[in-house]
Amino acid sequence: MKLTPYNINDIPGRKLAYRKTKNLEILEEFINSGVKCCEVENFTQASAAICCSTLKASAKRYGFNQITVTFRGERVFLILEDEK
């Protein structure tokens, strides 16, 4: 093994290793809408808890760290947090 100095600005960007999913489309639509909070309606998952879980995982996977996903009863909400 050998270490070679490298300019940090020359490191290539990450490639999207995942195909475009319905969750990604929902998250992008939410980010581009400009609203601070919205309810996810007509989700295809079996329950609100599963929908919330999959959206949280997708937000983390795709780097949408400013999005919080929560559910109350059978309702799922996306919340845009202020970036610090």
C-alpha cells in the first residue's frame, strides 16, 4: 500500500448509484415546491409507518438531509428544516 498526495478539489463527485425511484421523485418535487411542510397522500405502502420509514431511508440515501419525515396516525408529513 502506498499513499500519494492528491488535491482535494480534483476528487470526482459521487455518481448516483441508484435508479430514479418514486420516493426520489416525491422528495425532489417537495424540495422544488418551496413549501415548508406537506402531507403525503395516496401512498402505496401498506401503512403510514412503512411509508415514513421508506421516505426517511430515501432522504438519507439521496442526501436530502434538510428533509424530516414524520407520521401521525395514518398521515405522513414531509418537513423542510432550516439549514444551519
